[in-house]
Amino acid sequence: MTKSDLINAVNAAAAEKGIELTKKDTGELIDILFDTVSTTIKEDERFSYPNFGTFSVKHRKAREGRNPRTGNTIKIPASYSVGFKPAPSLKDLVNEK
């Protein structure tokens, strides 16, 4: 799903619930939502939404790796990444047939 697909889907779902939004407004709301979630993850290192899942910051230790072209050993620095753990209800929804 692309961003424009998401905007169209959210706009259609809002219209079904009697909420009239322009596509521009819907796009801006989605941008605000993702900016807020991103900021929360950065500041609190965690964002949880019931029945969806939890995003959390994961720390990766420094390690040695190999350059696939030359085979030389390289040092990979420590870094942070974002992990996602789905809620049981989301897992069940995805696993339905």
C-alpha cells in the first residue's frame, strides 16, 4: 500500500462513518500521526497502540562483519533500530484464512 492508497482508504473509511474530510486534510492528518508516533518513539523509546502492537527502540551492539566483495573483516558500529511486536489480536487477524 502506498501513501496515496492509505489516504484514499482512510478518507473512504471516514466518509462511511459520516466524517467529511478532503483528501488533503486526510493526508495532513496521516502526516501528523506518523510525525507524532516517530517523535514519541524517539523521546520515550516506546509507542504502544492497543490491538495493534508496540514499537520500541532496539540497541544493536558493535560487531565485526565481512565485506562480501573482498572478504575483509570490517567493524560495524553500534546503532539503534526500531522493532515492532504485534498485539495478539493483530497476529490472529493476519493468520486468519
